[in-house]
Amino acid sequence: MKTSTRKLICEWVDFTTDTETYTQEIFEDLVGDEFEAMMFEDQDIPSYIWTTNFVCIIKRSTRMINDISINKIPRNPACE
């Protein structure tokens, strides 16, 4: 049985893929929102990043190079 360690961090930690180094400034420009927290799950790349208005799910690419994709989900969707 594998146990995963989840680590919630409220300060930005730079992380790198084969194609990009992500700083707080680069990430905020990319998603168009302000960083609040990030969660790492036994990896050097975060699994989730919270911003003011979104939860960003960070998925590793399945290609030959180490890359990511970012899916933004509204934190407080308006339901009618």
C-alpha cells in the first residue's frame, strides 16, 4: 500500500519542467489571477495551485518531455 504525503504551502515555490521554469510572476501572468497556495503530492511539481478565483489542477504531460497542462476551475461558481 502506497501512502501519499500531501503538503499545502502558502508561499510560492518555483518549479521547473523540461521547457519552463515557473515563478510566481510567470504563473500569475499565465492564469491571469493572484496566487494563494499550492499543494505538492510526493512530487517536485505541485498538483494543485489556488488563486483568488480559481483552483488550478496541474497535470503532467504524457509526452516524452517533462511538461504540464493547467486546468482552471472557478472556486465559487455561480449556480442558478
